[in-house]
Amino acid sequence: MAKTETNLPAGATAWPKWRIGRALKNNALSLGITFLLLWVVAAPIIMLILSSLREGNFITPGAFTLGNYRTVYLSAMTYPALVNTLIYAVAVSAISLTMATIFAWLVERTDMPGANWAWAMMLLPLAMPGILRSMSWILLLSPRSGIINVYTREVFGFFGMTLGTGPFNIFTLPGMIFIEGMSGSTTLFLLMVGAFRLMDPSMEEAARISGAGTLTTLRRVTLGLMLPAVLAAAMYAFLGNLDDFETPLLIGLQAGIYLLPTLIYFTAYVSPSYGLATAYSSIFILFTIVMVWIYYRVIIRRSDRYASITGKGFRPRRLSLGKWRWPALGLFIGFFTLNIIMPFFTLLWAALLPSYMVPSRAALQYLTLDNFATLINEPSIVNSTLNTLFLGIVTATATMSLAYLVSWLIVRIKVKGGMILDGLAFIPHAIPTVSITLALIVLYLHPALRWIPIYGTMWIMTLALMTRYIAFATRTSNSAMTQVHKELEEAARTSGASRFTTLFRITFPLLLPPFIGGWVWVFSHTIRSFSIPLMLATPGNETIAVVMYHYWERKADFSLASTLGVVMLVAIGLLTFFSRRYISQGFTRSQ
């Protein structure tokens, strides 16, 4: 008997239940991926917004109100913190982007010697967590006991100049900008290298034939064609630097300098007022909207101006630097010395002492390896190491897997609403890490979700870190997937392979190098992450970064904290160095 459709308005057609069931079955994978993304990203954001609009706390929320926003935008503390944050983010982004662009140009477009070693020098700063970098520069440039200041005062003493402190002081806004300005250049370098590698060099060659000098060609032609990549990198850097937490916490607070992330942290955990803390996040969202609007107006609507399409067989001609070849390599070496060598050996010196003292001949008699033995025998350190490894492996695998699936929907399947999914995946990059963490606390302590018992476990930290890094992971996966022609997948489907089989047996092996590169990046950033574990860790679930901060800030045990930092730095450095080929492919196959 044929199926009938009854009780329908005139002209309407029904969608029988069997067709709904078939549609759900055929699109089960796509719906599942969409649900995972919504759960990881959209659910915390919704709770963040709702929390900012409610009185009371997240356990017993009160009535809806705009009072939190009035308090935030009328508070006398908001605008000094906002000004500090803007100065900090703009200055750090400008320094990082300038260095990254120069270094990428030298590596990709010039005959600078040692380009492969320069690549390694630029990758190794990924191994230096923000908390370690801040700790090392405190030991180097603390006004009274900083190593550089102590020896500088001794040199001044030979000329009859006596100083009680200084002359340098890291506990200032310029000091914070100096630290982060160098460290932020690595990721931007990876982004810019891909753009330089894919740009047609014929226009540069035409400019040089026309008599333009090297600097003129770089400024008027190369950077002109690179404007989309430069602006995209600048947006990424600016939004990321708005969220910096470790340096403002360790250095800014000692100088009484508040940035918005530290203001949110203390509003939530010292006051505490979760409604106010989440309302502060609206400032970051406004910045994101403005940045996206600028990018659309300047680049997207004028994209034809920046087209530089090349044939498959072009070979970029490298610019001869002449007498500047070795000074160019020296620039890399100077960067590497400031960014890695000096901080590392400062921490190593502190790690070899029972208690910290400024390097001197007299201090050599106290050198010992006891602190390294303590790491093995201290239960809290061993436990935090295992927690950190577990967190890093699970977070990196889950984040890159979800990003790979989301990119498959957006790039390959081209599902309806794909741009919405892509935008949703990028939103967390514009929301402070502190706010994301608060949103997850609100979400999983809400009475309606108490049946999901992950608060106080490693799993809530995993979700928070996935939310934090999904923006980067999808950007990497999107660009890599565009390089795999769909004919390979179509051939597999024609041969009878299912969509699931094609996805994991054909597409994934082809994308393995950029997947591994993204995995290493997420893993490295997860095990060095500080703000999320600091806010979500409970006794027994601490990570290395939290234990390190505990020894540094609360126990004032600089030596043991430095020892833990040295071991952590060596481990991440080795991982980054040996996986540099995959990292470079993950960033530069297609930018």
C-alpha cells in the first residue's frame, strides 16, 4: 500500500518520517561533527553571554540584568586597563610582525647562508613557555638582583657612577612588551613564510630591472602584494596579544599594571563576581568585529588588486645580499640568543644552586645537581608531569581530529552554513582564555548539567584547551585540505568506498604531514599552557606550569622552579626540533 499524506494545508507537501530517517542516516557524520563543534565552542560562549546577563552566581543565578555591563563600562578601573591592553597588544604585534616578516623574507627570498639553521632558530622559541620566559627575564632584569643590572652597575662603578638599583627595570609596560614582542614572532614567521613561498617573484624581478633598489622593491612591490597575508597575520597577532596572561600576571602585577585579562582573573577569583568577569569579554568581541570589518573592507572587496597567480613550474630567484649575507644570519643569531640562549642559561644557573644567587666566582662552589634529583623524588612534580603529558596528548589529538573533520565539512563537502561553522571555530581566538575558562566552570557547575561530572578533572581542562586552540587548528586544516584535489576522493567513492572510508583511508594519509605539524603545535602549547590549568586545576590534577608557579610565587623557591623549567624547556625543544619538517609543512604547504 502506498504511503499517503493527509491533513495537510492546500498546496503543502509532507516530508514522511522514512525520508527524515534516511536524511539523518545519510548525514549522520556531518551532523555528529557539527554537534561536537557546537558543544566545544558554542555551548561555553552561550553560557558566557548568559552569565554576563544574570545577577547572582552561576549556581544560583538571579534575574536578567544589564547591570554587569553598566558596571564594566562605567568602572574607573576598566579604561586604564583597556589603554594598557591596547598599548601592549599593538606594540607587541608590531614588533613581532616586523621581525617575522623580515626573517621570513630573508629565509625565502635571499641567499642568506644557513637558511635551514635559521628555520630551526625560529621554531625553537615555541619551546619556551610564557611563564618560563617571564621568570628568566625577572632573574636577568630585576632592578635590584637582576644579573644584567648587577654587572652593569659594576661597570658603571669603574667610572665613578654609583647606582642602588637598575639601570634596567623589567617591571614596566615596556619591559612586558620587550619580552612578548620577541616571543610572538615565531607563529607569525610560520604564517609569513608560506605567503612568501607562494608569491610570484616576477613582479619583484621586473621592479629590479626597472632600476628599483632592494629596499624600494621590498617596500613598494613585495609588501604591497603581501598585504593580505600581512593583515591576516596582524589580526591574528593583535587578537592573540589581547589575551596574554602569563607576563601581565608575573611582571605587570608587581608594577601595579593591570591588563584586561588580569583584571578579569581577579574580578572572578578575588572579588569574586562572575557576571562582571564575563561581561568584560564583550570588549574583546567588539575588537574582533572591528578587525573583521577592516579586513573585509581593505582586502576582500579589493582582492583583485593583490592577485599574483603563477604557473606550476616557477622557481623563485633569490636576491643576492652581497656583503649583508652574514650580518643577516647574525640577526637570526642575535634573536635566538635573546629569545632562547640567555633565558635558558639563566634558568640553568638557578637550577644548579640550592638557593638562587647572582652568578659569581664565589657561587661556583655551591653548584649541585640535587635539584634535579628532587624532581624525581617529589610526588607533586612526578604527578604533574604525568598529568601534563596526558593533557597534551589528549588535547592535541582531539583538537586536530575535530579540526580535520570540520575542515572536511567546510572545504570538501561544502555543507550549507559552512561559513558559519568556520566563523564559529574562529570565535574562541577572540575571547580571553580566562573568560573561556569561566564559561566552562559556569557550564559544568550549572544545576542542569551536574550529571556530567567533569568539573575538577583533566577532562574539563581538555575541553577548555580544545576551545582555545580550535581556531588555529581549523586554519591549518582548511589551508592544507584545499591542496588535495577532490578527484582522489571521487575515484574512491566510484570504486565503492563509503564516505567514512574515503575520509580516513584516502584523504587523511595525504594530509598527515600538516596534521602532525598542527598536532605538535597544539601539544607544545598545551603542555606550556598556564592560565587554563591555573584556574581549573584541583589538588592532584595540577600541571607542570601550575606547580612551577607554585614554587616560584608562593614558596619563593626560584631554584627548584627553574630546575623544573629547564627540564620542560629541553623536552619541548627536542620535540620541536625533531618535528620541524612536519611543522613547516603544516604551515607552508598552502597559505
